[in-house]
Amino acid sequence: MAPPNPNAQQYSPTTMWDSTPLFQFADMQEIIQNFVRVHVDAPGMEEGAPVFPLGYQYPSLDQLADMIPCILQYLNFSTIIGVGVGAGAYVLSRYALTHPDTVEGLVLINIDPNAKGWMDWAAHKLTGLTSSIPEMILGHLFSQEELSGNSELIQKYRNIITHAPNLENIELYWNSYNNRRDLNFERGSDITLKCPVMLVVGDQAPHEDAVVECNSKLDPTQTSFLKMADSGGQPQLTQPGKLTEAFKYFLQGMGYMASSCMTRLSRSRTASLTSAASLDGNRSRSRTLSQSSESGHLPSGPPGHTMEVSC
């Protein structure tokens, strides 16, 4: 956990749960210098992690979500802004359903809130007979077009996964993800995310349909949907600049970073941004601080916190 920058403008007590490569991007420094950022790996996913013994029962995604309160208590964090990718997005959503008062906002990249159906399960089993675990994971992360192109990014991640010393742990985590339960989101019901949410997916990404369906089940006054063109399966890796600009808009809608300048998205139209309401802060948000932000005054309070999950 990095301490707050004493020279930076500080915001209300918020923890950000993020995706590491995105938050290492140069333009993101304007955001993270104003928050304390904490990165949390899933068990056995940290660098240098020992391989779990044979027969180890890896926790379910629900159990991973149940671990978050202990982490927040240990760090003395009261609320978070979460940014998760794939399994990390699922874990954060599960946590937000049971602890809505501790989540100020969520950025969910490539979330699939649905459990695998019988057809999906059968297809997964058949694929497992002909494909290795690294190839199955690559097919989950990237589009077929990207895999066929075999770009430098694909080669890099294929090498990382194939030669990972904790590949057995990764397989356990992979199986846990594929056995996830349905989040059962339903618009207008109590089973929904009550905080501002930004859903992100790449155009033609493997998870595009799942994210579109998730968008249809969430509160349209609280949800922004960002489909990024030319970004493939991992927009946080291929289009970090555009995603950073969108993230700034999202934070401004919550009352943070009122003085931040927007440049890239105002000039570029290559990203397709759709939402049931505008990202300009005109929507109704249960936790918005737009009046303070519009008047030029930043929210008062103790130094902010940020947190990240690598999933």
C-alpha cells in the first residue's frame, strides 16, 4: 500500500481496487497520486508463490469475496472504488452485493455475471481434451482474431502463462472461475449493484455478449457502458489511454477530480461510448458529489485510499 501524496489534493476515504498494468500507465498517475492504492492477488497468484500441495481445495469466487472485509479491516479502509478484470470483476461485484455501503463505485472490465450453463460446461470439457490450460486461458483473455494475429502482446502472455512456475495454482484458479455461481442481477430488484458502475469491454472481445447482458440487468441511472473499438479482449492493455480518460470521467461523476482536464476522449471518436444516461454528471447517482464538484470545491475528508485485485 502506498501512502497518500502529502502534496496532492486528497479526496474522501475511498479505496480503489484496480488492475495493475492499467494503473502503471503514465496518464493514470494523475489519478493514483490522489489515492492510496493497494493491490491484492488471489491466493497463489502472487509473484514467487509456492505451488499448492496436491489435493488443495482452492477457494470459490464467493469465498474470495468473503475475504475482502478482513482485508479492509486490516488496512482500516471504510470504502472502496473497485476496478476488476474478469474474475476480479466478478469477485468485486459479489462483494458489493453483500456490502453495498462500503463500495462507492466499480469499474468492471470483461465481467461475466452468469454461471456456465450445461452447453458451456460441455464445450469447456471438450476443449480441455484438445487444448492445454495456457491455450484455454489465452482463448478466454483474447479474441480469435488477436490469437490468429499472434502479436507481440499475445506472444508475451503466451510465454508468461506457459512458463509460469505456479501454473498449477493458475489452473486451480481457472477452475474456480469456471465454477462460479450466477450473480442473478435483475433490474429493479434488490439483487443489483447500488453504486455507480462503469462496464468496459472491447469490441469483438470474447466477453462482449456477457457484458452487454450485464448492462441490461443493472440500473441504467447508475450504469455506464463503454465498448471500446480496436481494443480486443483486454482493453486495459491495448487502449490504456482511452480507458484512463473514461475512468476520469467516471470519477468526476462521483465528485472526485473536479479540476482534471479531459483531452483524449474529447478529440477521439474511435471508442464507442454508450450509456443509459450521460457521463457528464447529469445522471442521478446515489453517491454523487456533483454539486460540490460543479462549484469548484473538492469533497472534504481524510486522505483517500485505493485498492486493486489481480484476477
